[in-house]
Amino acid sequence: MKSRRIGLLGVPTSAGSHNAGQERAPEAFRSAGIVTELESRGVEVFDFGDLETATHRPSQREAGVRDASRVVQVATQTRDKVVEIAAAGYQPVVLGGDCTITIGVVAGLSATRSVGLLYFDGDADLNTPELSGSGVLDTMGITHLLGGGVRELAELGDRTPLLDSERLVLAGFDPGELDTAQWQSLVSRQLTAMPAAVLRSQPEESVRRGLAHLTAAAESVVVHFDVDVIDTGAFPLANFPHFAGLLPDEAFGCLQTMCVSPAVEALVVTEANPGHDPDGALVARVVEAVATALAGVPEPAR
């Protein structure tokens, strides 16, 4: 396999989240040696640094959402930096941060090619401003990518919607996290969905089927990897707890299968809260898994 040329970008934001903490993740990933881990596996890395930090702040709901102006600002900056990274000939690897940054990554990469999204996440993020109980934009990323929600986010790219239904695969989510309205949205849009139980029973086959679906509809694929796809009881790094997720080895094995595909041209890592990892062991494990996956070599036996 030809070695990837990675353009590393940190987006230290929790502006779209329930609480602070995720803005510290890019620094934690760097301190855990992500650049060294990638380079030691033969991956060429150019570090584009971090965007300005945007820490969560308490705010009132306006039009059903919280702190939309800062979320839009961060997503816009992410979009512009991804355009720069891609223009320089690198594949973006974006370290977040909350899930709203993926809107910016998809918008940036879509400037020059058709993009599909493999959304590997413990949630489907199909909440809407009208029906959300929290108003937290972190729970609405897919809604915005499909053209709904806050206009400035939905229209962040050169086309609206940023994604058509056939260019999206939802993978690894807990079905119990979706309310009736979200299930109605998923079904009515005929979205391709592979819940956690499906990935657990047929991991490689399911991932490859999802990738085949996306590559039939798009020129390149973005993988969104939210660490809350992993069961909190086994791996309590995620900002928001999920107790019906994949085991760590299951999740990292799926990530490996995803990133081996030459169609994957960007990876986004989100939702890690270093405050949940006092000794740094969980962050180090994610760094190892991401580096191994991007290098296209098998995970070491454990």
C-alpha cells in the first residue's frame, strides 16, 4: 500500500457540546505522540497545528440551539483549513473537539470532489432544533449535513445539502439513543444504517458493505470516528457516556477496516474528554489505534 501523506489538524472545541473538556483532546493526542506514532509506521505527516480554542460556555437557547454563532465560526475555520490541507496534497486527519467539526471537514473536502461520509458514532445525531431537549448542536450534526437545522451550518459548503442520503452511512450507533422523531428521519430518508449490534456480529463484512455503498455514490470518503462508539464501561474516554457500544478491540478493528480503503481521504476523531483519562492510557490507546489504522497494517495482538 502506498503510504498516506497526512495533514494533521487540531480543532480544540467544545462550543457545540454539553460541557467543557473536549477542547483539550488535540493537545492530549499530541502529547501522547500521535505524530511520532504515525511516522514510526511509515506515514508522512505535516502538522498544520491547531485552530483557536473554543471552550464550551453556558448559553441560552436561541431558535432551538445553543451558541450557534461560535459553532458556525469553528466549522467555517475547519472548512477553510481542510481546503488548504487538501490543496497542499495531504489527506486531512482532524483531531477534535466535538462532532460539529465534521460539518466543516465535509464542506472543505467537498470543494473539489464528491464526498461520502462513514459516520462511526454511538449516536445518529439526527436531532433537530425544533425537537431537541437540550439544544446542543453536537447532537444535530447529521441533520445539518443533510440540509436541515441552522441555515449557516447547513449551507457551509458549495452545495446544499452537503450530503445526499446515498452518500451517508451511519455505523455503530446504539438504537436506544434514537427517539421516535430520529427514527422517522432515518427511515423516511432511507439512510443506510449499521447499528452497533450489526457491526459486532459482522464487523468486516458490514464495514466493507458500507464503504462499497459510499464509493458507488462518491469519489472519496470521510470517516468520522467518535470515541463514544466504544462502550463506556470498558473505555470511559467519551465526553458523554454510552453503555451499549462496541468493545475497544471491536471498534478499533472496524476503524482498521475502514482506513485500509484507498477511498478514505479524511479521518475525523471526536468526543474524547481527557479529563476522563487521568493517567493518559485511554488517549494513548486511541493514538495507537488511529496510527495503526492509517498506516494500513494489522492491529497488534493483545
